Amino acid sequence: MSKPNPTVAELDGAIERARAFLLSSQAPDGHWVGELEADTTITSEYLLLCHLLDRVDREREAKAIRYLRARQTPDGGWGLYEGSPLDLSATIKTYFALKLAGVPSTDPAMAAARELIRGAGGPVEANVFTKITLALFGEYPWKGVPAMPVEVMLFPQWFYFNIYEVSYWSRTVIVPLLILMDRKPVKRLPAELRLDELWPVPRERAKISFQKTRQPISWKNFFIAVDNMLKFYERLGARPLRDRAVETARQWLEERLAAPGGLGGIYPAMANAVLALRCLGYPEPHPLIQGQLKEIEALAVEEADTLHYQPCVSPVWDTALASNALVESGLAPDHPSLQRAAQWMMDRQILVPGDWSIKRPNAPPGGWPFQYGNDFYPDVDDSSMVMMALSKIEAADPARKQAAVDRGLKWVLAMQGKDGGWGSFDADNRRLVLNNIPFADHGALLDPSTEDLTGRALELLGTRGYRADFAPARRGIEFLKGTQREDGCWYGRWGVNYVYGTWSVLRGLRAIGEDLSEPYVQNGVRWLESVQNPDGGWGETLESYQDPGLAGVGVSIPSQTAWALLALFASGRVSGPAVARGIRYLLDTHLADGSWEDPFWNGTGFPRVFYLKYHFYAKYFPLWALGVYRRTQA
């Protein structure tokens, strides 16, 4: 028996409760920030870092170990998200962290993990970053790690490979790693803490060379040959540019570490920076090291019995999205909470050049970061969402708001790529062949234009009054036409996955004034309707990143349902069975405290290797969808 259509009274009550929850979650200074949860690798890496630095706090370590134990899967391993299959690298790091914390090898949790690790091939089959971590403890040979000579720092910008031809997240991780890989430090462990038991064959007999593809001619095989040559170069006694390259890397680091927020605002870069500075002789009390350690500790989520670490924090993103949701839900644009949020967001605008200016030297600064502070790395997604929020809020200082949006819009326009799309942190960062180098086994070395970012930029342009005949908008639309899948959906780089990408694109096309009757637009709408679940909601498994045949397939969750509904509303579908069932799903899953809860992960760090759960997505996206729907029922 079908459920009755939502009534206006039901909608108003749900919106009021959801709005009250969100307003009560706002910080006094006007911002919102929810937990940004990742898999266990960040917490494991933190514990290993503490051992490398001899900074182990046994009480806090014990709390982190309880957290790690609680997330072991029934088969004995650790995965990348709830319900994921074994991830070898995550399992090795967690096993290592537990062992250094004193968990005996005979512990059932250790025994189960050990068997899985050995069965999956052991450390040789782990990813590059895991091998580097093991090498720092003498548990993997440095010669088995891809070569990355520090002289890379001296490669000119016209050279095909240089540090500005990789993404910001790769760059901030790689530069300190260049110092580490040049020095190749090792913290030797006592015999009882070593990891011999993880090797299926004795480590001295293990094959640690990179496996070539069967095709004699391939980019992967080419870069493996290059890696072999680089390893030979590293063994040469005479390297006249080595000291100069190390100094260049040191200066690059110092410049960026002086800015607030930690290197790149992300844990891996900050941790590597600390280790690199220690290798260069900086004492632990040095302000640059203490600054990074302070930022790392700010990522902690400590509860009564457990402790874990976030990869970064998301206050600008959460604040922009919460503000948009509140305005769209009918909260007065001059509401004090929104005015405080607007003030806080304007205070976060970055007015100094960053790494992005290497590709766009004539563009004025004006973007926003994801974190509290990340001066060198604003991004298009946050900037666009912030400016859309500011455009809807009646700020206490209208002139300042207008100036901020004008600056930000110029920056976003300047960041458009030659292909017509937008990437996240850099423009024209698309030398995809570099993903074949052995160091890039994660496949996320670059920051090319993506469908979701392009949709967001178009939505911003439309919000600011531009239309589809505006040249940058037309180029963006053509990019989206060229990247649409045959079934009608679009890929989602930063959210899961095709539901997220299709939401971003359809919102952008609607805002910019594209003809929504165009066949390609309607194909996207039909795809969304075709993947609605019987319970009325939408959901998509993270496995769709590995198997596109699973696009739009998964258990319904509130945030993905809200994305689908917002996409349908943007396409002009504001009524009908699909919409009514989707709204009913949100009403039925609404919790007593006014919030929703996503039981599964909803965000993407790096497809196939690192996923996220934004805890606030289920707090503001459903409110946003209900608010837009309610306006159509007025």
C-alpha cells in the first residue's frame, strides 16, 4: 500500500525541526563544522608518527587502539569504508600500530589480520605510501620504493613533469617526501616489534621490483624503466644539484608552513613536513614543527573511551552548505544566524596568491579554502558555494559582501580550464599520463576538470546573473555534454558518485539558463528517476567507482536522496510519483532531534582508495530539499 503524499503541515513541521537543529549546531562566531570521518589509516598513521618522533602518550594511544579494534571487520581486516572488502594497506598499518602499542601477536585480532595480510601478498602488495611508512622503520627496503630524486624541485615549469603539474594534495605530500626519500632515515625496531611475520616468504627473497604490464609498450612500462634509471642516478656519488634541490625544498616548505592551518590543511602533508624538518636538523621545539603538531592534534576526535583522527576539517564547506540550506528552507535572509555566517565566511576569503597562480599568474586572488585556513590552496568548490550563499544572504555590510563576491567571481572565472571545465585547486592540471608513474599507484596524482566542479561553477555564474550565452558558460556546458555517460548521468569526483555528479550538473544547467528540454538534460533526469529505490530514496555504493555498472545502485540514505530531489527540482520535476516518494522517504527517516543520519559514507577523497563521511551532510541537504519542495507547494 502506497503512503499518502506529504501534507503542507508535515513539511512545515519537518522543516522547522530541521532548521532548529541546524541553528542550534552553529558556533557562536557563525560557522558550522561537522566531523569529517575517514577510514582507520589516518589514526594508524598518527600512532606510527608518534613512535617515529618518540612522542607516544600511552593513555591516548590506548584510546586510539580501542577505536581501531572496534573497526576491525568480521573477517579480521580493515577496509576503506563501512562494509568494504579488505584493504591491504589499511590492514598493514593498523596491525603495525597495534603491535607497536603492545598488542601481542597472539591476540585473536592480530592473528586474523596477519593471515589476511599474508594471504594478500604481504607488504610487497601494499601501496607506495604504506611502503614508505614501513621503510621509515626499516620494515621495507628503500630500494623497493619508487625513486623520486629531490632534484625534482629544480625542474622548470615548462618541463613536462614538475611539482606544479600534479595536484595540490600530491604536491604538499611529495615535497616533504622528497627530503625524506633523499635522506632515507630509518628508526630501527627491536626484534620483537618487527614485522617478519607479515611476509609470506622471507623478506630477503621477496620480489620488490615493480611488475610490468604484459603489453611490451605501455606508459606503465615506460615509467618503470624511468624509475630504474632514477634509482641508478640516486646511487651515483656525484650529484652536483642535490644540495641546491634540498635547499629549494626546504624554502618551499618554510614559506607554506608559515601560513596558518598546517601544510595544505591535510594530515599526510603535515605529518610528512614534520618528519622532513626533523631530517633537516630542525629541533622538535622549533615553531614550524610545533605549528604542524598543533594542527595535527586539532584533527583529533576524542570521546570517553576512544580517539581517532580526521584527515582534515571542513568548516568553510559546512558553513556554506548550511547557509544555503537555511535560506532555501525559508529562513529570513537577514536572520542574525545567517548574517553571522556571512561575516565568518567573508573573513575566510583568501586575498594572497597561492600555488594556483603558477598557472594563472594574472588572476587576482579571491577564493575560499575548505578548512579554517589554507592560504596557498583555495578551491573552486568552496568558493562557488560560499558565493552562492552570500548572494542569498542580506549581510550586515552589503558593500563588503559585494566586493568579496566580485573578487571571488573573477578568481573562479580565471580558474576555468582550456577544456572548458573546472578542477578543484588548479587549472589545467590534466597530464593524465603521469598517473602511470610507480609513485602514483593511487591513481589520484592530478586535479583535472570534473563534472561536479563544472556544474558548481555554472550554478555560481547563474546565481550571479550570467546566462548560457556567456562564453565561459557555453564552454562549460560543452564540457558537460562531452563527459555525460550514455545512460545520462555524470560522474561525481568529490561526492558519491553519479547521483552527486548529476545533482551538481543539473543544478548548474538550471541556474545558467540552459534549455532543460534538451535531450541530454532529459536523459539525466530519466536516469535519476530510473535508479530510485522502492523505499522512495536514492543511494549509491562506493563500489560504483570501481564498477560504473553500479552507478546509482545502493541502499537509500538521506543525503543522496536529497541530491536526487534537488536535481529533479532543478530540471523542473517538482511533482509526480518519484518526487512524492522521495519526499516521503525524507519525512519517514527524520529523527526526533530534527536531524537525519547517513548510515553509509557519502564523500570521496580519492576514488577507489580514500573515502569520507561528512557527518553534517545528512543535517543540511535534506533540509535544503524539503525547503525547495515546500516553496513549490505554496
